Amino acid sequence: MCVAQKLDDLNMLHMASTTLTHGIRREEGTGWRGFPPSKFVYAYFAFNSTYSVDWHETLKQGVVVEWGPVREMEKIKSYVTFTGGVEEEGAATWFLTKLTLYTRQWANLDLNDAERELEFIVDDERSGPYRNAFRGAFRAICAEEKPKPFVDLLCDLLRFIYQVRNNIFHGTKTFSDMADERQQRRLSIYTAILCATQDVFFESARRHFRWYPRDAQPPRNRFRGPLRPQLTLKQLFGIQVPNGPLFYPCCGNDTFEPIQLFIDTVSDFYFIDSNLIPSLPRADRAMTSTDVRRHGGRVAHPFVRQVHIEQKPGYNRYTWMVGPEPASTVQIHCKMEDGEAAFSQIPRLSVFYYRGDSPGEGGSGVWWLGEELFNMILDKLVDRGLVVTDGSNWDPAFPDAPWSAMWQEHCGWKDSRDLRLRKSKFAYRDRQFSRLCQCGSRYGPVYVWRVTR
């Protein structure tokens, strides 16, 4: 598994900890109720899965390196130095921001009240020796004091929580202990610390590996934020796109960049995912003169607005108007549907867009760049159409296909670092393939390929 795929899988575990409501019920047919220990268990599982990778060695080798037989606290210390080692001041600030949010959300406490709640920690044989260091570190971080480096304070927090985890997992805590209201509040605080630490880790991973979550957008274009002025593929590279739709299967919520790149050349977008209805950036913002000056007068869409939305079960169709009057119309189709079934309904394509997929957990497992589906794509792709991909999901049974140049720089390809193997042109099925440019990255560089008959 390549590093980006591993980070995507770990981020999914983290999102399950932070966004899902965890509860219990006594028996079938009775109602569910919240149970903070459940959330703590999920959060610790995500944390444990993350620190079980040697991230320093992973960064050095460029592949995922799991720890060997090393003590748990040594793994945690290494994880912390990786997490807080980049711009420590920024890491501390981001941690405090997320800690404040989660503590208020899950424990219903501000940080001052949380600090007072920690005075009621019950001493025990396992966690007792680390209790005072834990409370001191929590107090220092909340007061933005620095009696020692942030990474050392974070280690003090996590060392104590590791002992709490042992108490829970090894049965020292009874059910009556876990049902105690104060104990549950403290567990919610510990959960907030774990999740805030994970948030800082993923920010560090973004900086080290140039990675973004599969279903998220880069920070300057926040998810569900308004569509901002950026240069399109046509403006950046002068690339013309023949008439026809753009089709992106197994996309999750990765809709921003395809729209951004092709909004002035494609009038129909199809975003398909079998697990959800893909979401769009908002199209509700007119361009200002400041925006035009900032981009030197070259903007992709001086005016973008949504004028209609049709909603059906599993399907949203958006109508956008782009540009000044007379504005052009753009249709965006977002479907929760099997990718191959949706593909069969499209008579022709001008752009096949595909990136960030994988055969494992969290991915589709569909070989879109395998022989059968790739030939179907070519049958529908119009002359001089485009394939935009990072090389995800080639068929491992056919790794040296004539079009294997499309995945020679994918992070999962065995020879991805060998520059001698990379091709920018090849021929297949009486078609000429030419690599035009790079437009972003996901599990490797995302390249634009022109296919000429």
C-alpha cells in the first residue's frame, strides 16, 4: 500500500471517531443512547492505528514502514515528534483550537471547566504515577505556557491516556465506573485530546507528503466553500476540449478541481459514487474587481451562480450559469450509483477524469484502467478527447499493458521512481496518446492525456 492510500484509510478511521455518534442499547428494540466510552474506544483505535506506523522512516523511504517489536510509548513518542515537529508553534495553536472545539462539543465544558474536572481523576496503580504530569501539561497547553516544548507536553498527555486505555481494555474499570457521570466527562476530555492530536498529525502529513484526504479539498478551497476564481486548464495551458461530457467515477466528494479546471470548456459533468451523492462547492458568489485585479484580469468564471437544482433519490442535478450575459449553461449531475452502470448510460465522452481510487478498503476495487473498462472508455471517447488520471486501479493481472505509461508514476507502481521508464507518448488501438501537462496530484501526479484517432 502506498503512503497516500494508508493516510486515506487512517483518516477514514479518524473521521469515524470525530463525526459519528457512538451509542449503546440494552437489547433489541430498545432505544440507543450516547455512551462516551464507546467514542473513546473508537478514537483510541484510530490513534493506535496511526502511531503503529514509523512515520519518520516512511518519509525517508517513501513507502509505509510499520514498527517492529518496539515498546508502545516509543512508538507514541516517535509519532509525536513527527506530528509536532513541523512549525511547532503552529502545531500547538492548531491543537488548542481543536481541543477547545471537541471538549465543548463532547464534554460540554470549556477548557477551564475541563481543567477543574481533571482534579477528580481517581488515582490507581497504572495511571497514578502519570496523573500530575498529565494535569500539568493540560494546564500549560490551555494557558499557552511553555514550561517545556509542545511535543514533550503532548507526550505527557498521551502517556497518561495510554494508561487509561489499559485500564479500560484490561478490565480494571468496571461497568459502574464507566457509567459514572464524572468518569464519562473525563473520558470525553481524553477523547478530545486524542482527536485533536490526530488533527495535528494529518496537518503534518499534508505538509510532509503533500497529501490531502480523498474527500477533502486543499485548505485554500475549503470543502463546500464558494467556487473561487482560479485559472482553468484552457487558460493555463491553452488546451482545447471537444464537445461532450466529463465523467468521473468513484469520486467521493472530489468535485472542486474537475469543475475548476473545465468549467469554461465542458457543459456537462457527471460525478458518480456508489456510496454517496457527491457534494459540490457553492456557486453563489459574483466576482469582484479585487478578484479580477488579483488574477491579472484572467479569471475562469467572472460570474458563477446556481439557478436550479433537481433532487431525486440518489441523484442531484444542478444547473449553473457561467460568465457574464449571455451566460453559458453548465449541467452537473451527482449520482449515487454503481460507476459501471452510470457509465453505460453515457453515449460519448470528451473527458474521462479518474484519480485517488484504490483496490483496498476505502476504494472502489474497480479496474477502471484495466483492459475491459479502458477499452470501453476509448470506444466512447471522442477524437482528441482527454483522459485525466493519476493512474489509479490498473489491473494487476495486466501491469505492462500498452497504456501502462498512465500509471508509471503512481505511488503504488513498483517502478514509479525510475525516470527511464516514463513515457509521454504511446499508441494503442489506432489511437495516439500524448501527455500534455500535469494538473495536481493524488496517488501520484495527475496528468492530462490527449487521445487522437
